[in-house]
Amino acid sequence: MPSKTKKSKSAGRFGARYGKRTRANLVGIEQKQRIKQICPFCKKKGVKRLSKGVWKCSRKKCGKKFASNAYYLK
């Protein structure tokens, strides 16, 4: 099975389908949602996405689990 190319990044799994702009938008959203983000409770970087709209702070002191935006926190 061929690996993903550098150019298409995570959207390489779709091959030539759906068009370049759509796949580029998807890559941008997926990169934002996979990085650790700032917790609205403790104001530190450590929130990760568990599923659609469900987030959890990975810091030991905070550890809050909460619902918010689907893809990334604002």
C-alpha cells in the first residue's frame, strides 16, 4: 500500500478524489484539532480532543472533561 505524500499530508488517504481545495481545507482542520490547546479552566496548554465536541485537559491538577466546539477551541 502506498504511503501518504508530503504534499497531501493526512488527506492522502482520499487519493485523487474530492478535489485539491477540499482536501487542503481538511488538512488544515485536522492539524488544528490534533494539537494541544489552552484549557479554559486552568489557562494552560494541555487540552486534547477526545471525540466530536468532547475535550479533556491532560494536566494532572486540572483534569477537567468538558463539551465545546467540534474541531478546535477558540
